Amino acid sequence: MRPSPYLIALVLICAAVTVFASVWWRDMTFPLLLVWLALAMLTVADLVLSNLSGRMAVNVDLPPQGFVGHTTAFTAGIRPQKGALPQKIEIRVDLAPELVIGETRWLKPAPDAGEKLLKVSLDLHLKRRGQFAVNELWLKWPSRLKLLELIARMPVGKEIAVQPDISPVLSGAIKTQILPLEAGQKDLRLRGEGSEFHQLREFTSGMDPRSIDWKRSARMRSLVVREMRAERNHQIILCVDSGRLMAEQLAGFTKLDRAINAALAMCWGAGLAGDLVGFYSFDSRPRLFVPALPGRAAFPRLQTVCAKLRYETQETNHTLGLTHLSGRLKRRSLIVIFSDFVDTITAELMIENIQVLARHHFVVYVALRDPMLTKFIEPEETTLDAVARSVAARQVLNERRAVMEKLARMGVLCLDSTPEALTSDLIARYIEIKSREMI
């Protein structure tokens, strides 16, 4: 409880009147005491008539989990235990700093409760992964005569687990992208292409003569062809750099969270395509390694592992991390590396170690490009600061382009995508790799 601006104004007016009357009229002591006593009694009466914190009950509702980058609703229902609700109630929530509250939305009273139930909904923006708590709920409302502001603290004790975003998987968007790949594999079988033997077929007009199996044709005394199909059960390793640069905020969320979301989407897509998926993370030293499993079986395990992946503040050691990964792999694999760099100098060690991996494996390098750099290149204003930012942004983009071109000359498939298009671009590249049998 605290005095309202109205009560403070009345006290100041009474104080001014008291000082003025004491200076000019010395026999005004008793009337002034009556004025102060009346103000005190009016304040006490206002407190008695008002709704105290014990006269209302608050029920809160918070989902047990949500996806990083999404918004969830925190709802509170306020019901009076005696009397009626105040006309205006302000609400404040004591929660973890990783949860950001949006604008307050006051809803209409519940139709089954008349005017005796008021619901409020707060939008919680989930910015980071982890387990976060909503501790307390603070309510503030004016008294009946608006002389006081009553404050109540309600314990909440709710927690929400912020998980990696798998909404593209749940919505079926990944399956929609993979369907053309499955149709393409069936088409490859009919055209006799691919690298894995499927069956023998009798030669018919229009088939490629190079697919004729002459030895078996001689035994059967008729022309037969070897029908091939696209190879399945490839081993895919999703390699995520969790170092300092990946903890940078990009379009509201960290690069690490963007990479994890895209990695889980690719894990699900690879499971639909019949491949094996493993996971590896590193920063200043190797962290987690999950052996390759069938994609659908690996997905829940990778989801649990990625949810516990920490935001590191140390520099990434690409030499130690990628060398350790190379020693753990026993067969040729598709390695998808999610990492980032600042300039060509800091990227030298990364390029050298990726070159070593590319000798035995097919490597896809994925980096996130800041969309603000493109806006800085062509500024709307021609001020000195805008020109300086434009020159710096152009230099950064030129250095990124130089690193990507150098990796491409080594046989590495590079993907420099924006945060919003990362998942769809990565799945499209995976479909291209599978259809062209580049692994």
C-alpha cells in the first residue's frame, strides 16, 4: 500500500494551508488539527472500504513448455472473494530475464461469471532455451476514494521449458519438401540411374544401352539391364559450433538457436529420406557426440541433447573440434557444419581443418548472414556516419564472399543464408545432394 497522487496533493495543500495560517493567524491551531484529523480519518475509511489483497483470488495458467522464438500466453484470472472487483487493476510479473513480456491485453469478463471474473493475458516472448520460472505476480489498484494505491503480491511458482523450435516438423512443412525427393527416387529407379543395384529387367526400346548387363544377357540369351536406384542409409553428421560467435543475437535470437532449429529440421527430413543422423557440438573443446542413428529414431534424442546445449562465451577451436570429429568417423559421411567467422584472418584455421575433412567426406558449410548488412550498403541518408557504415558493411560482405569462394574451390558446398530462410534453404540443399548423389 502506498499513497496515491491525490493523497499526496491533499497533504501538500494541507501543509501549505497550515504554514500560511500559522504565520498569519496564531489562534488557528485547533481548526488545523481538525483538518489533519479529518484527512487521516478519510484515509483510514478509504482503506477499510477498499478491496484488500485477501479479498480476491488469482488463478494463473502457464504452458509447461514452448518453442524458442515463439510467443506463449500467460493468463491470470482474478475473482473477488467478497464484494466486487476494482474497475482498474494493473499487473506486473516477476520472471526470469530471458522471458520478455509483450503488451498487456485485458479480456472481457467470463460470460458464466458475469462481472465477478476478470481475465488478463500477457504475451511471453521466448528468447532463449532453458528452464525459466515465473515467480510472483504483483497487482496494483486504486482504493474506493482513490487516496491509496493497494499493492498485492501473489506467489506463482510456475516454470516453462523453452525447447528448440520444431514447428516446421509438426506443421508438415519438412515432409512437404521431402516428398519431391521420394518421388524423384522412384523416377530414378525407372530410368535406371543411381548407384545402388535394385533389380534386373528385360531390355526394352528406349532404355540406355549402357545399362545392359552383357554377362547375364549371355546366360539368359536375352538382353537384360541392371536397374539402379538412389542409395539410402547415408550417414549424416550435424556439427554445431557453440562458441562465442554463435551466441550473438541475430534478428532477435542467437545464431546457435537458429542453427539448432535448422539441424533438427534436417534430422527429421533425413529420417523421412531413410538416412542415418548423428550430432556433434564443439567450442573451445569437443562437447557432445551422438552416433548416427536412423533419422526418426535419432530425432527425439537429438531434440533432448540440443535443448541442453549451453551458450558458451569462449572462442571456438576449429582445429581441436574438427580433428576430434574426423577421428570419430569410420565411413564417408555428409557433414553439415554450422559455424561463423568475422573476417578472412579468423577463418584461416577453420578453412584448413574443413579442407582436411573434405578429403574423405562431403562437407556442407552453413553460415548465417546478417540482413542488416545489406541495408547498410545502400543508406537512405548520405551523412558521414551512414557512408562509414556502408563502407564497413561492404568490406564485411566481400570478406565473407572470399571465404565462401575459397571453401567452394575445395569442394565444400556453402550456404550463406538469412535467419528466416535457413531451414528451407538447408532442406533444399539436402534434396539437391540426395538427388545428384553427391555423398
